[in-house]
Amino acid sequence: MLEQAVASIQSFISNINLERKLLLLCLPALGVGCGLYSWLLHPLLCGRLRHVPGPWQSNCSSLFLAFHEIAYRRNDKIAQWHKQYGPVVRIAPNEVSVASLQDTREVYGSRHRWPKSGYFDNFMEYGARSVFATRSYEAHQAKRRLTSSFYQASNIYRFPELERHIQERSLAALHHVQQNLGQETDVYSLADWYALDNITFLVLGPEHCTRCINQDCYERRLLQDLKYQQFAGPLRIRFPQTLKYASRFLAKCSRRQFGFLVADNELASWCQSRFHNAIDDPRLTRTHSLLRHLCDSEAATDESGPGLDKKTIDLQYIAAEVLDNINAAEATVAVTATYLVWRLTESPHWQRRIRGELSRLPVQKDGALAFAHIDHHVPSLEACLREVYRLHPASSGRAERVVPPGGRVMSGFYLPENTIVTASVKALHHDENVYPDSNLFAPERWLEIDEQAWKLRDAQLIPFGHGARICLGKALATMEIKLFVAALYRKYETIKTSSLSAESMRQCSTHDAVPEGLKCMVRFQLVEHPSDSISASV
Ligand code: HEM
């Protein structure tokens, strides 16, 4: 059969004349030439960002960047390019990264109204856009007004039930540690359960929140699957439809092996069911929850007339906001708390110093330390947290914005309208002029300096973003992380285990910037005389 086919091709070729044979040979060469021109030569000569410095491949295709995304090293690579090429770097044919404070302010500042990029379409939930996923400046401002007063520090810090709840969850975490004393504890899982318990309390109210720390439950498995799903993130962003169908198919074939690929859908269904239970519960009106706050805002808007488009604040929108806030708060707080425990485990003298400062605080009737005291009178904890925010910012690094009509000039380079621009948080946080020996975990850089140097460092520390769309949860995150770490280190010290290493804790450029090993195994040990550490110094 094959021989026959070969023979007939041979006889066809021998029957055509020389000119046609040459033409036949030229066709593939022409194809390759056209391909080279359109994929290589044309972008190199005429690419809209060819005047911006950057690796030459980035002028031709975004596949070059995709390669680093799939290796989960996008942020590291971009920071490295900034060292090589300067404060403005072309990272893809229509994408630029900036690494100066001035350009960062221009991109994210309230004055300039840059919209978000199409990347944020990936974060729509139930067909609606939360504050985070809203792209245009004006629509975003209208939605943000609905939630910003709720998340303001003045509201979060003056809400005694919330502090009591977080304190109680910290004690539950402590109890978990006590029960597993002598064994290795995965702090990342513990922090994850803690963060989910807290955000569901704040968003859905006390009757419908989770209690993951207390016992093994469905939500614990869900959180674990969400962590694994991070690694499918780059492909999901590049090929959303293909991955959606492939994930569903694989999960159907083997739930046990591939169930993690549909963890986001499971979270959305789980959240929808909790949302409906909470909204139908008459006790909702007595809670201080985000859900109640949003429902009240909707009622107020109805009365006040056309201020906001009624269609935007329907139940679908509220459900999307609730899910997005749970997503945003759970992963980021868990990752930050985990890196803080890891860094303290590597630096026992900072543990002692924090414990010493904690032991000087007045103890409340219930045996706990008040957050206001921890926040204002434990400078070592504040300094260590700042270093963790600097070295391990818990976000994707893809706060993409789009250049408005007319284009803009950034550090001397003209960027035409519709160019996608992102500030490289990693490059800003490793600026040697502002943070000398920037790779070192050095909390003292926040303690032993004059006010002017402190202000300079503070201005460039942007783990929560910058400007008009700065993170709404900063006050909540700070409260949760400080209470968690204070509860643990007041009584315990953490000791390194053999499975904990710089490699396992390498921070990946995934959406939640997770540690590569997805675990942080430490051993807790009771401190014999906590007050001994009062005089401990670095
Ligand atoms: C250490 C913890 C956290 C970090 C590092 C963090 C980081 C960020 C960053 C970088 C942004 C800006 C994204 C952009 O500009 O595109 C953001 C936005 C946001 N974060 Fe957080 N976040 C944290 C905790 C929280 C918590 C606890 C909540 C609670 C609900 C939260 C809710 C939000 C919301 C709603 C937005 C969107 C704000 C807007 O677009 O106006 N975050 N976060």
C-alpha cells in the first residue's frame, strides 16, 4: 500500500517539467520566508514598542514571557530584566514593566485614571464583576464606594466582635499546635484555615462562617486543592476555554487525581450555597458582615434614586463580591503569615526579640493581648512583617493597567495608547539604593534609621498596590497576621525541620505567590520562661 503511494508520487514528480519542479521547491521556502518576515523581521523593524529596551524576543511574541510564566518565574525574570535594561522594559510586543516610583505613581495614582487590562476578565464570578475585576476607572469608583467604608481601618479596628473572633481563632490555632506538639506542623495549612475562618466570619457573619481549624472538614480539602490549582494558572490565563474543558474532562475521569483542576468551580458553588443560606437567614440584620453592609447599601441606593446603576448592585454582584473577598483574603493572609513564620524560624533572635516585647504588654482579663497594643508597641513584629511584605509580596505581580488615549511618556520612553503597563513590585522592593543588601531579611532596616530614610523605604513598599485601587483588606490582613504570630510566639518557639528549605519556600509567580513546596513544616517548642526573653537583643 505504502509502496504504491510512494511510486505514484515519484511518477507524478517525474512527469512534471523542470520549471514546475523549481516552483514546487520554492513554495515551502516562500512560506518560511513569509513566516520569518511576519514573526521576526516585521516586529523587529516595525513593532510598536521597538524603541523600548528589553530582550529582543519580546518584540516578536509574548510566548517568550509565557515560557517564564510556565516556569513560575515571571516576576523574578522581569526584575532581572530591569537590572539589565533599566526602569522601563518591554516584556511582550504590547506589554511594558516599569520599576521607578515616579512611573508607578503615574500608572496607579488616582489622578490619571488608567483602566485595568483584559487580564482581570479572568476574575469575573457568576457573570458579574467584583470591585477587583472591574476594569474602567469610573465603574470601579462607584463599586469601591460601596465597600471602602466597611474595610477602612477605623471600621475594622473598632469592631470588638471581629477582634474577639480573630483572637478566638488564634487560640484555636494555638490549641492545634499544642495537640501536635513534638510532631511537625504545616504552618501554611494552619494559616490557610485561620484566614478562611476569619474572612468568612467578616463576610457572611458568625452563623455562616467556617471553623476549619477545629476539625477536618470539606473546606480543608478545598483549600488544599486550590493551592495545587495555582500551578495550572499560567495555562488557564493563556488558554482559558481549552483548560476549562480539559479540566472538567480530567476531573470526571479521575476526581482523586485531577479534582484540583476544578477547585475554583467547587469554591464558587460552595460559596453560592453559603451566600444563599446567609441571605435567607433573618439573623443577618443583626450581624456586622459585609453581606449585610452591601444589602443595606442596595436599599439606601434604591431610596436615593439614580446615584448608582441599580443593575450593578444586584444579588449577582453581591455574590461575586463575597466570593472575590473570600478568595483575596484567604490566600494572601495565609501566604504572608507563612513567610513570616518561616523567616522567624530562620532567625531565632527575632523570635526572642518579639517575645520580649510581647511580654511587656498588659494582659487583658481573658488572658489575651489587645490588638491595639500589639500593633503599636511591638516594633520588632512590625519590622519583621515589613520585611516579609518586601521580600514576599503575596500577589501575582500582574496589576496590569492600560495606557489611556494619547499615550504617555515613562522614564523618557513614549508608550502608545493601549500599551499594557505593570509596575514590577519585585524590582521596586529590591532597589539597592533604597534597600541596601536587598536580598537579606533585615528587619533592623526599619528600626535603626532616621525619619527621612524610613519615609523613602515606606513609600516604595507596595505589597498592597498603590493609589486608587490599593488593597481594601490591608487593615484586616495586618490585624490577622499580627494576632496570629503574637499568639504563637508568646508561648512557643519554632524550629526548622529537614523538609524546610530555601528551595521549598521559593516564591512562585502564581496568582497567590505560593511557596513552591506548598508546605512550611516547622516544629513548635514550648518556651520555658517567656519573660527571660525580655532582655533579649539582636
Ligand atoms: C497580605 C495580604 C494582602 C495582600 C498582599 C494584598 C494585595 C493586594 C493587591 C496588590 C491589590 C491590588 C491589585 C491591583 O491593583 O490590581 C489588592 C486588591 C484588593 N484586595 Fe488585597 N491583599 C491582601 C489582603 C486582602 C484582604 C484580607 C482582603 C479582604 C477582603 C483583600 C481584598 C482586596 C480587594 C477587594 C481588592 C480590590 C481593590 C480594588 O480594586 O479597588 N485583600 N490586594
